[in-house]
Amino acid sequence: MELLQSIVNGLGQGSVYALLALGYVMIYKATKVISFAQPALMVVGGLFTYHFTREFGLPFWIGMALAVLCGAAVGMIVERLALRPMIGKPVFTLAIITIGIDIVLRILANRYIGVQSKIVTYPDGTRIHEVGGITISSQRLGLIAVTVVTVVALALFFRYTRYGLAMRATAIDQETAMAQGIRIGIVFALAWAIAGGLAAIAGTFVAAGTAGMDQNTWIIALKALPAIIIGGLDSIPGAVVGGLMVGVVEAVTATYQPDVAGWLGNNFSLVAPYALMLVVLLVRPYGLFGTKEVERV
Amino acid sequence: MTTIVRSPRLRGRALATTSYAQDMGLLNTPAKRRSTLVMVVLGFLVPFLLTDDLLQIATLGMISAVGAIGLNLVTGYAGQVSLGHAFFIGVGAYTGAVLGGSETSLVVGYDLPMWIWLPGAGIVAALAGLLVGPLAVRLRGLYLAIVTLGLVFLGDHVFREARSLTGGPGVGRRGPDLNVFGIDLRESGSVLGLELAREQRQFLFALLFLIVFAVLARNIARSGVGRAFSAVRDRDVAAAIIGVDLTKYKVMAFAMSSFFAGVTGALYYAVLGVFDPSAFGLLMSIQYLAMILIGGVATISGSIMGAMFIAFLGRLSGEIAHVVPGITTGSGGGGVLTVFQLEAILYGLLIIVFLIFEPRGLFGIWLRIRNYWKGWPFSY
Amino acid sequence: MTKKRNLLRVGACAMTAALVLTACRGGDSGSSEAGGGITDEPCPDAVNPDNGCIYLGAISDLTKGPFAPLAVPITDAQEAFWAQVNEDGGVGGYDINLTDHIADSEYNPELHNRKYQEMRDDVAALAQTLGSSQTLAILEDMKADDVIGVPASWNSAWEFEDQILESGASYCFEAMNGVDWAVAERGVANKVVAVGYAGDYGGDAAAGVEVAAEANGLEYVALETPAGQENQTGAISQILGEQPDLVYISTGPAEMATIVGGLAQNGFTGTVVGSSPTWNPALLQSAAAPALEALYFQAGPWGPFGTDTPGHQKMRDALGDVTPNDGYTAGWAWSYALLATLEAAADLDGGITRENLVKAAGELESVDYEGMLPEDAGATDGDPNETAFRQSVISRVDPSAPTGVTIEQDFTAGPTVSDFDFTEPCFSLQ
């Protein structure tokens, strides 16, 4: 029973990681860069929802939809201003640039947050559902539902739309894709827009949690890093599975490690995702679903 | 392998080399010899020019330059991107603090002299590097980067929990004592007849420390080991085919880099005093990576320039932030941004701007200047 | 041959240059002889142009660090406090300037140290030094420079440092009072769990809970929990497993709300008492609000923002239209001790100097907190067991109050803390 409860808790938290991990993977597939600006995008997205719902008085779902659009816009702007000029430069230079962006955006967000954490009110958020002794809040249920819908929508987008196809082609081979007439700039912008939108969804649900969005909440987004490695850097299903796994592993270790393996020290659950990541990589160097790199001389 | 015959330099033809050994020489042109001499002399003059607070920044910058050189060995020369540098620096810092520090009610310390704790810190960190080596053999690129990042998080956990060694979070511990040949670098007073303040002593020691390790690293880079590193970086499969033992050199690169990181960590916190486990996080790894990217990948002088740039960046953005008009100097209240927020933003912006406009780093700028004067007055 | 001569020449030049330059670097390496932040010149934009100027420094966490949400209002309140002092005519013929030497250390001991090096010759005292390891990182230099400082924390260890001017009961005493109160008023009789951050703050509070648990015959369990609302699952399930009737929390507000919300969701009905930094009024808008109203009480060193005392009133007037926050209250209340020290030093032989400030800081018999704290709370003249202030305030959640909490029980020293023999810090920092 306790185990089941912690798995349910973990799935809720894991959904946030999965959404964020999808954002990382989108950007990686398009540009081969790991974006360290994801934490800031998450915070900014959550604050957009706060602003729309609290200041403009819009309903939660409409506020979130607008926030997703704004988050996507922020993602595109960042890509256009700071990353487009750097196409073709070493990926680590680009990674460091995303860190610079993260610092800048986060300071601006902190300015907005100020002294009090910003809490988004989730409709009927205090209600607790109970099924067979397992409790879950309606906010968590909503989060899991939204994650499922988002993942399905993304999958359909990639499978059936022109731009989805263009993005898949670019991920396989940039130059060939360009030779086929795909405008690569649009693909990059789209990847960042999707990542920004996903981060905004994650941010909204974080801000609708018990303690809202404060100046330290961004750290949550770093938990998605082991998730993308576990799943495989370039795999969309991998990001989802990895995110959920990280959430569950964290919750289960938090519940059982103090009794079962106390020698690991206090709060080992914090680093359990990284330990899991190391184990997975020793067995499968490209993650669970990642594409194996073919090496040629 | 043929034996290398020492050939004489051609008189009056300073730039002509007659053997590979000459070409790979440490200071292979007269210009390099002269400029290095001038730089070193100027370096020794700096402590008599700057105020104490700037000297301290420069001292810490030079010490972290050694760490940056270490990271450049593994990332720049051998091509193994490591986000785990903070972990190795942490291992070095705590080894140094335990061996050379004093015991208190919270932490252990053995009060050993510097000639034990400084190399000790390097060796223990290098051993930790040996442990990571096998991972590097299996992984490449971003996977390796994130795995080494995992190392930082695991290390952070260990540092937080091993309280008798580290003091624990929020409390921290003191670094090792700084005694060199009976001279206490933590106090002011006269040395060899010269009145030297604490900061001046520390600066001079850090300068010597940097010179020793910079020369060491340069020698590694221009030896067979360095060439093997480059081969692994440029194409590891090709390197393996021409007979470079991948496992050996990847592990070696991590061990060497970690040794540099270890001594850096120990000395850095000996100068700084108190430190706590939160220091060795993602941010530190990123800062070191930024140092070598800003300075110049696979160059020793670039690492040094990058480290000094990052060290002074905080001060620089602070000074700029204070002269920007329309910014409140207070801690909060009105205005779009406070001066502190602007300072933090400038820190990020300067890194972005720098990398966008000069991707080859400070070393690239230096190359341009040098090439301009090389052909002067016929430069274009 | 030529090389050697070159070397000699450069060496000679260097030597001469060194000698010349040593002279021009001059006396800036000294500590307090260059006025040390106390000048007869008026302050920039002085309120009282006839007064001299005393420069104070503040090293705080103003942008990226974990305590920025609290530290910014603390610093704002301190600026307002010293501006008010200037409006009232200054101290001993001096105006006070804090604004010129505020620095952001991002809660990082290294930056804290650097910022102190930058200002060490220019400030007479530190109006704020935030963080324990951060303050320890500069404590030796402060002692060498004769600089006193006001900490922005309530560690019991500061009572044992002569140059650190703390105000109000420590986390440790606060925790003892919290447990005593819960035993007396909420019928707690069996088990208390202390859950908090590792280190200075959580450790100090947990030590207090342990002493009080023993005194009251309660079973005691300590848990450590990391920062981050997403990381509280473990703490919640462990608390539920222990089935205590009192939980004493010393974390940040987000973590506290997550824990209390999680406990309530699983049917916990006992009492929760939190250290003073666990509260933030924004939590009343969160999903955890009903749980907080039902379960949570705050132990604090003084009354919250809306309390009716002359000091609180003066603070509210000086700050004007701000979002109420108890960071302001803390920043304002802490400053009284430094003001009293400046006043005492002005009466000493030689007036206000760094040396006299250090002397005065160890000889205070009372501090006029204008009602925010009792006068004897500021005494430093004697050993800590005699002078340490032992009374705390317990507040309950009240959505109508400016900061969401009002006083449940005014200044009281519980039986545990009154009998406590305070000969060493509850939680040692070094």
C-alpha cells in the first residue's frame, strides 16, 4: 500500500520531469545542443500563468494555454537572438550560452517574484481523491492527464504534419534535410518553441503546487537531466519513460531508503536518479531508447 | 622510432627549425622567449601595484587557472567533455583540508605541512579520476558530459553527509594552513627584507604555483602523451587503429586533469579560508568550462586568460552595474532592476556576448593581435 | 651571454620598479588607520550636513541565493532604519550611510569573503552579515580589523562571539519554547519529530527540540530534509510512519507548506510548530492553506509585521507602501542593537571608533528596541548564560493579519529554556 502510494506520488512528480525532458530532447534533436535554459523557461512559463490568472482574472486553463503560447514565444526569441548566430560553432559553446540565458531570464523572473512566492490557484485544487486507500490531489491528477494529452499530441504532430516530418528529417541529417528544401531555421525555431511551451506547462503545474513558484523552484528542472540520459538523448518516448522513472525512483527511495539502506546517508533520494543513470549507462551506453552512434573513421 | 638528433639552430634565422624537437620546443621563437620573460617579470610586479582586494581576486584567479589548465587537458586536448571538474576540485579541497587543517569539535584535521597536503590532494583527486576513466571509455560527447555531471551531484551528496570531513552544509570547515618554508602566508610581515602584506605573499606564491603547473601542462601537451590525446580527440576510432591505446589515454587524461583539479581545490580554499559543500556544484563545473571556452580550447595560455577573466568578471560586472544610470543602488524597491540584479545579469550577458563575438576565446583575440604585429607595418 | 645580460637588466629594472611601486601602493593594506569608515566629512546626500559620516556595510543574499526572498526585505528595512536614524539627527554627531556598501554574496562563503575584502577599509561595522558559514568566513578578518557585525540569523553560537551583535532568542531557544508551548496548550504528550535542514539553522533548532523533549518526557525523533518542495516526499512518509503528536519544522516556507499539506492529506491531526523562517504570507493562497490554518503555529523571536508596538509602528511608517513581510520586521529589529552600540561608543573616551565599537558591543546592559523586544534582550555585559535572551513569541495563522500570522502567546520563556544551562552553543559552528 505504501509502495503503491509512493509510486503514484512519483508518477505525479515524474510527469513534470517528463514534460521538461521532452523539451530538452526537442532541442537536442534539432540542434544537437543541451539547453541549460530549460529551468528559466519553466519558471517564466509558470509566472505567465500566474500573471494571466491572478492579474487578469482569467480561468486556469485559458491562462495556461496563453502561458504556453508566451513560453513558446520566449523560446523562439531566445533561439533567434542568442543561438542562431552561433550555428556551426562547437556545441559546448552553445551550451554555455544557454547557461548565460538561464541566468539572465532567471534574474528577471526573480525580480517579478519578489519576496512572496507566486502561487497559481488550481480549480478545486484542495480536493483529495481517494481510491482504495491511495490518495492523490486533483492538481496531480490534472497534471498526469495533461502530460498524457501533450505526449499524444506531440506524437501525432511528428507523425502527420509537414513540420513534424521536417523536424524528423533534420534530426536524422541536417545537410540532407537542407538539400531537400527544408528551411532549417524554422525547424530550430519550432524546436525551441515546443520546448518553451512544454516548459510552460511544467512550470504552471509547479506553480499550482503546494508552495508555488519561488526563487529556488528552478532547480526542479535539473532533475530532467538524468531523465533524458536514462531514456536516451534523442528519443521522445525515452524522455517520457525517463521522466516518469526518475519521479518514481525518487519517491520510492525517499520512502524506503532511510529504513532499508540508512548507510547511504540522509536524503539519498536526491541523488538516486543520478545513481540510476550511472547504472543504466553502464549497461546501455546510449540510454534505454537512444540511437546508437555509428562510428566511421 | 628514430633517435632524435640534436641539430644546431641556424644563426640569424630565428624562426627556421632544423628538427622536430626544435619545432616543439617550449619557447620555440625569440618573440615567445622575450614575451614570456616580460610577462613573468610583470607578474612579479603586480602585487606592488594593486590593492589588496584586487590582489586576492588575482590570486584566486591564478589558482583556478591551474584547475582550468587541468580541465583543458581532458576536454581541450583529449576531447572528453567533463562537467565533473567541481567534484575533483572538491575531493582535492577536502583532502587538503583534512591533511593540512586543524581539528575542531566538528571536523578532523591532521595539521600536516604543505609538502604533504598539496601533493596529497592532487593524488587523491587523481585516484578519483582513475575511477571515472572507465566510464569515459564507454561514453562519448554529451552522454559523458551529463554522466560526469551526475558525478557532481553524487559528490555533493557525499560531501554533505561526510560531516566529520566537511563540516556539513551551512557550516563548512576551514581550509589547510598556508605555511611555506616557515613563512605563514596568512600573516603580513617582512620576507627576505621586503615588507609584504598577506595578499602580496599569497599572490606571489600563487604565481609560482601557476608557473610550475603551466610549464608542466605545456610539457605534457607537447610530448607523446599530448599527441596521443589530440589523436583521441580528433577521431578516436582512427587513433585506435594507428595504435593509440584508447582506454589508457582516456583514463590518463582524466587522472592528470583531476590531479590539477585536486591541487587547485586544496590551495584555493587554503587561501580563502572557510568553505562549505555547496561550493562544489554544477555552477563551479560550468564556470571552469566557461574559463576554457572563453580563454581558448586546447591552449595553456588561453586557460590562464579565461580563468583570470572569470575571476574578475564578478568585479567587472559590479563596477559596470554601478555606473549604469537609472539603477537604484539600494537593495530593493523602485527601478526596473536593482544594481545587484543588473550585476548578475551582466555576468550572464558578458559570457554570451563574448562567446558570440569571439568563439575562439581570448586566445583568438591574442592571435589576431600577434598576427597583426608580426607583419607590421605590412599588415592588412 | 646576451641572454644572461638581458636577464640581469630586466631584474634590475624590476627591483627599482618594485621599490618605487611599493611606495605608491602605500598604506592601503592597513586595516583601520585610514579612518575605517568613520569620517568628519558629511555623508553623500546628507540629511544633516553638519554631521560626520559613519559608513556601514551589509553583505546579504540579494539575487540568486536561497534566502533572497527574505534578505531583500531585511536589507530594505535596514536601509530605512538608518535613514530614520539620520532623520532623527544621527548618532553622536554622525550620520549613518548604509547604502554605499551593500553587497550581494549569493549566500556563498567565497563571495561573502570577497565582498568583505572590498569594503573592509571603508566600513566601521557590518549592519548585516547573512549566513553562518558566510559569517565564519570573514570572522577572523573582522576580529583583526575590529569590525563588529549584525548577523542575519538567530544561531545560538553567535551569543559566544563578542563581535557579533545578535538580537532575539536563538533558533534553539525558540524551539524549546515552541515545544513547551505545545505541551502546555495543545496537549502534546507522546512524541515530537524535529524535521529541518541539515546544518546551522536546522541543527540549532533540532538541538533545542531535543532538550525540550527530554525535559517534557517526550519521545524525540530527528529528521533531516533537503531544500526544494519536490524533495519532501521522504520527510512526509517518515513523519507519518513515526505518528508523532507534534512536528517541529525548521526549513524554508515552501518546504514547510509542502510537508504540512502532505501530512494533512494523509490525515495527520497533531500540531505543527515552525521556526520563524518557515512562514511566508503567500502560502495562504496555496492549496495547503486549509491545512496550515488547522495545524501550523510559528515560533518567533518577536511579534510579526502587524504587531502593535512603537517600534513596529515606526517601521511600518518608515517603509511606507510595501507588501508586508517579516523580513522587514527582522531587519528593523536587528538594527537596534547596532544603534545602541553606536550610542554607547559615542559616550566612551575617544568617541566612535572601531575599537570603541568593539568595546561597547561587549558592555551593553540594555537596548531600547522601542517595544519590539524587552530592553534587557540586548544585554551583552556578562557571560551568555546570564545575558542570552530566552523569550519567544508563538503566532497562529490569521488570514486577516498583514503577514498572515498574529500573536497567540506573547513573550514567554518556557520552563525548559529557563532552566537551561547555556555554556556552549546548542549547535557548534566550528
